[in-house]
Amino acid sequence: MEDGTLYSKRKGFTPLHVPPLKEYAKIVGEEPIKKLEEVSERLSGMKMLDLSSTPYGGGVAEMLHSSVPFLNSIGIDDEWKVIKGSKEFFEVTKTMHHLLQGKKGKLTAEDEKIYFSAIKENVALDIIDYEPDVVFVHDPQPLALARELKRGDVRWIWRCHIDIDEVALRRNPRLWDFITYWAEAFDAAIFTAAYFVISQWPLPKFIIPPFIDPLSEKNREMSEDEIQKELEKEDIDTEKPILSQISRFDHWKDPEGVVSIYKKVKEKEECQLILAGSFASDDPEGERVYKELKETTRDDKNIHILCECPDSCINAIQRASSVILQNSKKEGFGLTVTEAMWKGKPVVARPAGGIALQIRDGHTGFLVNGEEEAVKRILHLLRDPKKRDVVGKRARRYVKEHFLLPVRIVDYLLAADFINRTKEIPEESIISFHPWFKISKRVW
Ligand code: UDP
């Protein structure tokens, strides 16, 4: 809608659809669905609002496309709205994103001014035109809205999806002061992993990982025939083994490194590489990275740089791949890793950020430090289909247990309810629903 609304029952705007719960039960079993029903019944009528900065491209949009209609279908009134921002604003928020993930540099006074004036514009647009119980603000772009818009009993939660680094943040006092000032206005924050938690912020903090929707177009089962057809549309030879990385065109995902790994593998084993990427409206760098990649790989017919493929095509590429790479140097979680694992694929990845929560090295995938290790591992896997199969099966099981929408969404509901009902939570609280969640140190 004109005002940035992507989903609102109140406004009669519900363009996204969701399969019935019984379809999910066939995948995750009856028990988790029963738990979900109990919680949603208890919280029925709770009004939630999600605020994010892009309707497409990237993991946040991917999750909200599924979770917002899903929550509405189980009686939780969840709306989704996207903030407005100019190219200049998103250049600044991308710089913020880089700095928060530990890149050296600084936010200038001019950057801060651009950021704040875009926030003011959103405030003036009356971005919250009703009274939800809980507002979820996703990532740093809309961060300042809480301080500007908090009214009455509405509770505000910041959901940090990025590979945020407290040590780096503390090394940059100006950025620390800037971010902390906005963050302090929230009632709580949610981080993906214990090692992302900004311990010195005076807020209760939750640790909840993201999830994928097993019934979305991106993840649903596909027949061999369908996969074949999708790949033919992109002129991909289905006889030749495929290595792939699916990711926004972003230097943090190191697609240049993937090309280099592929070239070394190719010297020893026949294969082809697919780099499928997308742009997000809040990421102004994507096009530059895409053009560079196109230019530097144009002489190799076995490298396919694909852009803005539909979800069915991404699904098919993941399913047709022999090995999937995630060469990220920083990674909030890496839904692409989850998606690949769910499809029973061996993922070879750097242990960056949230990837280490998903891949247990040698068990549910492979963690590699550097190009040489990656090449060696991929060559082993290309030559050993049985190993690919065994690891792939364990990967799928792991995702089923921990990272599927109907299972994990309960944590978000409990967090929202907890913050909504409990007004006096000690600021230093760290709340995790995961006894299995043992990694407390960064691996990378
Ligand atoms: N994605 C896509 N098409 C592409 C590249 C990525 O649909 O060409 C999707 C991908 O399948 C995943 C999301 O974008 O669902 C990326 O989420 P992730 O957490 O991996 O990374 P982010 O982009 O949020 O850093």
C-alpha cells in the first residue's frame, strides 16, 4: 500500500497466503503444533506490528513474508509495514550495518543528520496509525523509531538480525553513543545468538534464532521434472555437477572468494558454478557487486551469475546442487544455509556469525577456514556421493528440530507476551528458550 503497509487485516490488505496448520503438522509432527495452538489460543487477539526497511531481498523480508500471514492464520493480529527512505538514507544505513559488523570507519555528523531526518519523515507520515500491543523493529534501519514514537503502553522490541559485534562497537565511541541512544528506548532486544548480545545495553535481551518456512515456494518439495525445467530456463546443464552460493550481492558474502574456490576445484573435477543473487531496496551496493562479478567472470561459460531468480528457481538450484557454499565473512544467521540444509545438501561454509549455530563441523555440514580447506572439502564431497547424502540427511534433521517456522515462532510469541505482560524485567536479563544453545563464544 501507499503508506508502506504490506499486510494488515485491519485495512483489509492481506495479499500473502499461508497453508493450513495440518500441512505443517505433516512435516514437524503433531506435538509442536499442539504447543503452538496452546500458546496462540492463550494470546489470541494480541496485536503485533513488524517494522522493517525492505519488502523483498534478504532474510528479514523472507521471514516476514511467511511469519506475518502465518501468525494471522492462528489468531494473532500481526501487521507488517516498511519504512520509507531515500537512496541517501540507505547508503547511510548500509555504512551503519558495515560498522556494526566490525568494519573500520565512522559515521559522520552528516550521516547522522541524513539518518535522523529520514526517521523524522517517517514519524511525520504517521507510520503507526493504531495501538498495537507490541512493535517489532527489524535491524538498524528503523532503530530510531522507538524513541520517536513510543506512546502509552505499547511495548517495543528491537530484533537484531545482523552479525553485530560488541567489541567493535565499543571501539567506536561515536557509533556506540549513537546506536545506544536509540536502542535504550526499547523495552527489550532479540538477538540470534548469545555471542551477538550487546551485554551493556540496559535492556532485557532474548536469544532466539530465525526460521524458514518449509511450505514456502522457496522450500517446498519439488519433483525432478520441475527442477529440470527450472534449470533449463536458466540454460544450466543439469548433467554437470553444480556448486552454488545463493546470496545477496554483498562483499560480506564474499562471492569473489567463491569464484576463486570454484576455479581451483575445476582444475581437478568437472563442475559448474551458480551464483544466484538478489538486490534489496535497502542495500544500494548490490548492483555494483553484481556488475563487478559479471565482468570478471564473463569468459567462463561454466559460471552462471543469476540475478533476481524467482523462488521456484532458487529452490531448484539448491536441490540440484552437489555442494552448496556460504563463504560469508560475516553472517547474522544465513537463511540460505538453513534452506540448503533443509534440502538435504552438504554446505561448506566459513564459521561466520550464525552459520556456526547451524553447522556442526563434519556432522551437519562443513566449516572451513580459508580457500585451501574449502577446495579440499569440496573435492572430497564431489567424489563421495555417500558422504554428501549422510551429512545432508543429518542437516535436514537438524533444521527440522530447530529452525522451522511452526516450531521457532512460539519463542517470538512468548517473548512478545512476556514483554507485554511484565513491566519490570531486570535490565540485565538474558532469556533463552534453548538449553541446547551452548555456543557462547564467537568461532569466527
Ligand atoms: N535470496 C533469494 N534470491 C537470491 C538470493 C537470496 O531469494 O537471489 C533469499 C535467500 O533464499 C534467503 C534470503 O534471500 O531466504 C537471504 O537471507 P540470509 O539470511 O541468508 O541473508 P541476508 O540477505 O539476510 O544477509
